[in-house]
Amino acid sequence: MRSLLLATTAIAGMMATAPTPGLTQTADQGAQASAGLDEIVVTAQRKSESAQKAAIAIDAVTGDTLVQQGISKAEDITKSVPAITITNGGGSNTSIFIRGVGNITSSSYNDPAVTPSYDGVVLGRAAGAFGSAFYDLARVEVLKGPQGILYGRNATGGAVNIIPARPELGRNGAGFNVSFGNYDAVNVDGYLNLATSDTSALRLAATRQVHDGYNRDGSDDLKRTGLRGQFLIEPSDDISLRIGADWTKVGGVGPGGSYIGAYTPGPSGYTFTPSGFDGSEGFNTDAANAYRQTLIGAPGFGFLNAMNQDASTDFTYWGINAELNWKTDIGTFTLVPAFRKSTGESYFYGPAFNTAYNAETDKQYSLEARLAGSVGMMDYVLGGFYFNETIDAQNEYNQEFVLPIQSYTHKTKSWAAFGQLTAHVSDRFRLVGGARYTRDKKSMDGIINNFITFCGGLPPANITPPASFAAGCAAPNGLPRYPNLLTTGDTVNWLASNGWIAAGSTDQANPQVFPLLNGVGTILKTYNPVVDSGTYSRVTWKASAEFDLGPANLLYATVETGYRAGGFQLAEGKSSYDPEFITAYTVGSKNRFFNNRVQLNVEGFYWKYKDQQITYFTVDTSGTLINSNENAGKSTIKGFDVDAIVKATPTTTLNAKVQYLKATYDDLHLYTASPRDNIACPFTLTGATAGGAPVKDFNCSGKPLLYSPKWTVNLGAEQVVPLGRSLELVGNVATAWRDDQWGAFEYLDFEHIRAYWQTDLNLTLRASDGGWSLGAFLYNLENKRRIATPQRSPIGMAVARYTAPQTYGVRFSANF
């Protein structure tokens, strides 16, 4: 890494000290300034500054770019930011990865490793930010690497800031975008800005986004409605107050997937048989259900049923927030109070469940206070942060022969104090230091029960294939298939009333065993309450040096640490996990050349990741399947990032983003036992047993981190063709390369996401003054659906969610 940092520094120095014609504009050159590159103003460091002046690794995407690239939901941000991956495998949970740092979020109490923020408010759940619609935005900022000071809560991988367009004083105006496309897509959004007085303004915005499902069962559809209102008042030059509220409704079928194939256990391991389906089949078509009924599910080893319910999602997200800024003699005081709530339910198939159900209510209160000012050569930001969140959830994950039922209340209280100092050693050289103390208190009050149907008796007396066929477990009506029930009492009553277990059987607050009356199998009901709490704390810090090599050339080097709190989970025998930590070394340079026509930014990075929180399917000591959040060992993440933009002519713009990434687990061990042991890593036996089967220690050290492609490349070109004095024709092409990457911890072949190109095209006729535009778009020119989220089902199947197919349409926009 030392050689990489030295090379990056040397390159940056040569670029910045090279002759730069026109760096200082003359009067004649001033007329050409409009032909230069635009500036993007960001607030990632809690102050307004040009992205080119911010000595941090950041990608900022403007609202206009979001519209042009068709980015109306979080998962599409990767079109502009190659370092990020956002996935949704079902339900309301969203997973975010930056350069391999992240986790598969399968439960709402799993904190994200990449902190999402909306309008300056840190959010505890990624779904709260990314379930909402992307409309009337000023920009989206993606900060790469730990943000242990100003965005300290859980930001080990980075932060994503979604910033809405704000009210404008003294302006009455409105605008809208409307597009129509294939899959009956309609996307409408608009805003209204009203100058309510000389010192106040109101901004209202709304959107409606719909399209039919990309899959044949109607899944991967979109039905989203959003409303937002903001009021800004500035009674004096020293005080401003902005109050905002937003509401989003998400409905439809929801995320979907398709069967890739199935694994069959045997004496020499697992045999994979492809399903023959493409990525658009879905789980709930006639063909998919017919295929499902040819498969047997453990541990009952009977044939599976067709899906018992249609998938659906129904979630509402809303919140209110405010921002007060008060300029005083000692600096600007900023106060940001906020309340957010989400509530809803979803039926989904996840990794081939039949059917999973989530009902959840999340509430959070937060308050952040900051004081920013200057004393002599020193700039400072001092602040405090308070966060209070409560999650109430009731879930079931029906696997036909296993019915896990969860009910829990999870609470988090977090507070922090932070400060960052910038010393202006000279006009060109600055030293930055910061620290943050964070204290998190978490509690879990919940219970998980599993109804597990075994062929034969309980382990080790259970019967497995091929003997299970002779025992009658695969015969029609040989074993019960559970309906979607949410309480243990209802489940016991259903089993008794349908003649599977003895009449009069009752639910008790302890483990129970129910022999089937037909003698074919046995049902085990587990009982595992989790009532626990704990406190985690950490000081994270930052040290940085910044040097202006020229008026438009910045060189910087930073060391920063990050921390994500441990927590509690409903996993039998593994109810808690520890914090994770990261230390990141960064050196970079940001440059503008040739009269602001060329931008070249370079970043080299080296991260050391310890005790990463990962989630995967394993078994507890009784052999019961659990989805467990555990701490992996260590990993090393290193590489470089190059971002170039060239304004070749006043009407021609070329851009390229290239990232090289090598992210490797130095130490990763996964523990499980048969029949959940289909992991493509070498193993040794631990000597322990789980459900009578030996526990295996799979050593996956040396494997790459998830969603960490070695190379990512984004290329783009825009050509503006003037048509007379008032019209322009704009052509835009953007293409992206994603190298091979892995999408799940078992490292099975189907979880290996192959490298691919994807290309988007836009052609727009617009008024030269920006008043209106009419355009056509085509996304995914290659017309290929690629695996986005692979999952090894705990009942034996290989499944995946896929990227969007080719979409096309027309868009009309106007501003008044």
C-alpha cells in the first residue's frame, strides 16, 4: 500500500504542477467561462463547499443528472457511483455496500454499515431512506470510507446523503417531469416554489411512479407515491429556519426473484440441477410452482407445495424535520430535530419461502446540534447527537416443514459528542483533526419459535433420503405443510384441528414435541425468548493534511477510523454479536485544468476491517436453522479511484470513472452442520455436534468481500447540437463495466456474478434557456438481466433477484 500511496501522490503532484493555460482568467477569457465545467456544491462536511474543494472521497450526483439517467430509486445510484451497491432481497430490508463494506440486511434490527441520511437526518434503517421516492432532489452525496466524526453512527463503510431541493426566497416558479415507457411505466413528479413574503418561501413537491412487474408473476413492479413540503423563513441575515415534512406510500407486489436450480445432498457432496428458467420467470407462475412441486424440502423431505399466497408490499414512510441556523459572534449554531416513522407489512418469497410475512413499525427521534466558527487560524465544528429508535415487528418465514415465528421489540438509544478542528498553517496548507465519542445502548425483548417437522423422529432418529421415501414422508398428505401463521397458539390449534397431532394439544411456554398421529414424522417446537440489553462505546478519530498545489488543485491525505455497534438478535444460542471496526488510509488529489475544461481526481485507499458483522444461514446447537449475524475475522481493502471529465468543446463533454479494488478476507470462518453445509470453502471438524451432525468450520479466508468487483468502469459522452438560436439537440451515452463479484457468503458458483457491460442512451430536444425538454431514453441497451442478489435457500434451492430488463420511453420536462 505504501507504494500505491507514493505513486498516487507523485501523479497528483505532477498533474498539479504541470503548466495550466488559462488558470487565471483574463477579461477576454471570462466570456468563455460558461463553456467550462459546472461546480457541484456539497454539504458533506457540514458546510457548503465545492466538491472539488472538499478533501474527502465523495461522489455527488445532481438532481438533473438523476432525472436524465432515470434514477428514481436507490438501487440505480450505481449508474453514477461505481463504488456502491444497493440490493433488496425481499420485504422492506435494504442492503448497502461500498467497496465491499456492508452486510446482507435480513432483519430490521441489523444496522447498516453505510449510513443513510435524508435532508441532514441520520436514519437508523436504510429502507426508510431508500423506500422513499427520488424526486425534486438537489443532489445525492455518496461518501466513501468511514465517516467517524461528522457522520459517526455506524458509518464504517461510508454515508449516503439524500438532499431535497430547498425553498428559494424571492422566486415564484414550478416545474415537472413526466415520462412514459414500456412495462406501462408512468413517472410523474413536480414542484411548486412560492415566495410567501420577502423573507419566506414554500416549496411543495409530489410524485407518482408506477410500472408493471419485470417478472411473469408480476413481481419487481413499482407503485410509489410521494409528497413533500418545506417552509423556509429568514427573518434576518443571522437567522434561518426551515421546516419540512414528507410522506411516501409503497405498494404493489414488491421485489421478486427466480429459481436458478436446486442442490441435492449426496455421499460426495451436493449436486446442482439447473431449473431451466430465465431471470424473468418469478416464483409464482404456473411453471415455477410446477417446478417447486418436484423438489423436496428438509427436514421433512416431502415434496413442496405451490406458493400459498400472492406476494405484496404495503409500507408507509413519513417524517418531519427542521433546521435552525443562527449566526452568532462565536460561530453559526445549527439545530436539527427530526421524527420519522414507517409502518407496513409485506408478503414475500425471499429465498424460496412459502410465504414470508413481515409486519413492522419503526419510530425514531433524533436531535443534532452543531457550532461552527473560526478563531484566528483555526476553524472548528463542535456538536452533539442523540438518537432514539424503537422497532416493533411480527414476522414468519414459512418453509413448509419449518415455520419460524418471531415477535420482538428492539430499542436503540445513542448519543455522541464530536469535534473537528482545521488549522490554516498557511494560505495553502491545512491540518485537520477530529474525534467523536459514541455510546450506544441496545435492548431486545422478543421471542423466536420454530415448528420443525422431521421425517421419522427427532435427530438423531430422523430419516433422510432415500429412506425417507419408503417411510412415507414424500407421500401425498404424509406430512403437514404449515400455513402462514403468526402465533404459536394458532399453529398448535391448526395442527390439532386438522388431525396431525393429538386433540387437546396446547401451546406451552417451553420446547415441545408433537408426534404425528399418522406415525410418519415428529414436530419439534423450539422456544427461545431473548430479553437482553447492552452498551457499546467507542472513540473514533480523524487526522488529515490538505495542500493547495494551485488555485484549482488540491492534495490531501487522511487517516480515519469507524465503528459500528454490536447488538442483539433472535438467533437461538447466538443472541448477541460484537462491534466492528475499520481504519482507512486515503491519499488523493482533485484538479481542474485548462480554463476549467478538464477535471482529474485521483484517490488511493487502504482499509483495514476488523470483526465485520456478516449474516448467513447456519444452525444452532440443536441443529435448528438460524439466520445469524456474526463477527467475521479480518479483511484488507485497497485500490484506487480515478474520476475524469473533459469539456472537449463547448458542446462536447466526456467523462470516465475507473475504480480498481482488491478486497480480501484475511480471516473468515463460517460454522454450520448438515444439511445446511453447502459452502464452497475447505472445512475441518470442530468436534461439536448440532442436531446429531458434526459441526464444520469452513475456512473462507482469502475469498473476496461481497460486492467488491476488481474493476468498475463508467464511461459517458454528451454532445449538444445547437438548432438555431433557441433549440438544442442533446445526445448522451453512458456505459458501465462491472467486473466479476460475489453476492453471498457460501461462494457457490451461482453466487458468482459474472462481469458485464450495461449501456444507457438519451436523446433530448430542449430549449436553449432550459425552459422545456422532450426526450427519448433507452436503458440497458444490451437487453440482459444480470443477477443482482443471489441467495442459497435454506431449503435447498438456488435463487436470485435480477437487475431490470431493457426499458425505454419518452420524457417531457418543463420549468416556469
